[in-house]
Amino acid sequence: MKKRNIITRNTLKVKNKILLPLFVYIAGILILSSCEKFLSQESITEVAGEDMFTDFESLESARIGLYNSLQDVSYYGSNYILATEAHSDNGAVGGFDYAELEELGNKSLTSSNLIVEDIWIAIYYSIYNANRILGNIDNITDATLSEDLKNDIKGETYAIRALAHFDLLRMFGEHWDINSTYGIPVVTSLLAPDATVSRNTVANTYEAIINDLTEAIILLSDEELRLGDGSYKGAQFITQTNAKAILARVCQYKMDYELAEDYATQVIDAGYSFLSDTGAVENIYTSKLSNEAVFELVFNAQDKSFYNAYTYSRTDALRTEILYLASEDLGIFFGERPDDVRMNLVDYINNDLSITPDGRTQKYRGEAFQDNSAFIIRIAEMYLIRAEAKGYAFDGMSDINTLRANRGLPAAAAVDTEEFLRILIDERRAELNFEGHRYFDLAHFGLVNVVLGDGVLREFPIPLREVNAAGLKQNPGY
């Protein structure tokens, strides 16, 4: 049991060792304390009292809780990002004798995997927090809450709810097929404990996500109005611009390329820039909120993430002490790109040929404080989204080459759409490895079996507990 706590829910205590199913969980039977989240079976009356508030102070507390829920170790605190890397050709897993971790590394997931279950729970907890704010904010009459501030809080809440639903869709749903019935349960209100939920279609899931983001963009002010002290300003919080960036990504996955190009362009034109020194790409990851940060979830020494502990820990750490390793395949990939400065962000410590090379991503160094950011969206991704949206026929290579030039590479040229896609996919791998994109990219481009082998599925399994307790339909193949 101790190993499980290390890997999964460090910040979640489970009363009586019971993890509640979704239909109870989303009803709000999760009570937020000052530091930790608790799952407990409280009475309906007690739950209702926790869910309702009418004062500004409680709203601000809920707002802090919303961002805090994104930082959960099973969400953007590390595992949502790193588990998908381990389940792709970018990643491998360390030597822990831990079945759930080995399933990720072996690309052989089962529906009882506790790491996956905890990711599911953590993301729905963010949705619960968003619904709690949206269900109460219009009841607050405190003069401190101006109409402009109310709109900004609503806007950031809609955007985070959309991001959470989208993250569920791309992990657990058939996001590549708009006609599929295998979407995810969309939850837009606080439900009664006896409420039941079912899976939405992929089309309906996308519709809900896009509606939330569209509403967020309307509500958020151009000036990024926040509290008077500016404490909610900057790329570490939701703004109108990074809400557009999330929407650009959603439209890319949905293959609505006209809108993807439009929103990516709006973000690119908003004043972000690449680091001026081509060789300084490491600074993106060592300096918080660099010029390339569009949405970066910031941690500090008192509120640490788990990226460093799970991917590096210390210079002399054995591979058995590291959960998520860089794969040999990723090293070979960069070995074929010797001028690419991004190759310096992957290191191989153990060159003993009798074992798999001990690869480490360098994106989450900082052993002293272990306060590494979650790089949710960077400006480079917007160029790559716009390149895909433009395609070979409409000069998508120009955006790829803008990025390549800053990363030390000469301009590339494609002779047809097939070669263009190969260059694009490789560029996404070089730029975004260990930031939670590769497995989803392989699914998006239909390359999971080509790259990872026959039998590997394009989505994660719905947790078995949800199938059994809530009656959710399992993904095909599990």
C-alpha cells in the first residue's frame, strides 16, 4: 500500500480506503480542507452545506481551490503528463516492482490500474470545483464582487472546466472520431448523490467543451482584469488569450482546422516570443513564466510538484528510484538530430549496455526545491497547431521552420502531404516530449499501432470501479 501512495495520491487521503464512484464523487462528496482533499461519505445535508456559499470570501477560497485542484499529483502535478509519456515511445518506467507502473511502461493497461483511476478522479474533482463556483457565484451580493470581476471569475472557471473535460476526452474517449459514441461523461452542475451519469458522444463532448471556452473568451476581459493587487494576472492564471490557446488545441484535435488556425494566430499575435538565444532552450524550464509561457501552472517550494521527484530526484539516483524515464527510442530520435538544441534536454546517465539506457528528461531539474512548473501550453505549440491547420498546401512549413530556426535547425522542405506530416509529427515530438503530448499525438494521427505495436489501444480504459459502480460503458478492447 505504501508504494501505491508514493505513485498516486500523495495529496489525497481516502477515508476507510473507499474511492467513491463518479456518480457520487461528482455530487460533491469531496470536502476541501486548507491543504488536502478528502473523500468521505458524509450525509447529504452536510454535503449541501459545503457546496453552498453566498459570500465573497468563500468565493475566493473556492477560486483558490479550483487552481489547487489542477495541481493534484494525479493531474497537472505530474501523473496526467508523465503517465501518457510512459505509455508512448518517449517514455519508459523505473525499477519499482509496481504493477500499475509496469502496465504503463509495457503499454498493456488494464481497467483496474490505480494510477489511471486516480487521474480520472483528480480531473473530475477539478470539474466539481468549477461547478461549485458556477453554481453559487450569481447568489453573491457582496459589493466587493463587481460585475467585471464576476465575469472574469466565471470566465476562468468555464475555461478550466473545459480544459478538464477535454483532458478526459483525449485520455479516455475516441477524440479522433467525431461520430463515435465513446465520449466522456460531461458534468456541468452539482448533482444529487443518487444521480446517474452516462457517456456523451464525442460530438456532444466537443460541443460542451467549445461552448465553455467560447463563453470564457466572451467573459474574460482583454485587460486581464484581476484583483486590485494583480494577484490573478499573468500566464499562471486563465486569461482571455490562453483560453483561446486551449480552444485552438481543442479545434486541432477536432480537426476543425479553420478555427484552429484562427485561434492559434490570435495567440501568436498577442505578443509572445521565442527565447532570443537559440541555445537557451533550457531556460524555458528553469525560469518560471518565460516569454514562451502561454499557460504555465506554477508551483513553489512550499507547494511542490512531483515532476523532479518522479523523473530525476538527484544526479546519482539509480534507475530503480526514478518512476518515469526517457526511452532509448527518444535518445535515438535526438541522435539523428545533432544540431537540435533540444537534444540537450534528454540525458542518458547509465551507458551499461546490459540494461536499457537510463534516460532522464532534463525538463524538470531543480532538485533543491522541486517546484517545477506544469507547462500546459507554450507558444511553440501554437505554431505547430497552425502549421497542421494550414497543411502542406497552404504553407504550413513556414510555421514549422520558424520554430526550427529558433531551435538550431535549418529550414526543412516537404514535397508532399505525407512528408509534411512526418516533419510535423517529428517536430512535435522534439518540442513537446515529456509535456504530455506524444501518446495523444499518436492517437490523433492514427499511429498508435504503427509506432507502439499491435494491440496497443488509442485511449486509456475507463476505471473498472466506474464501470461496475456507475455503469459506464467500457472502451472497446478493455
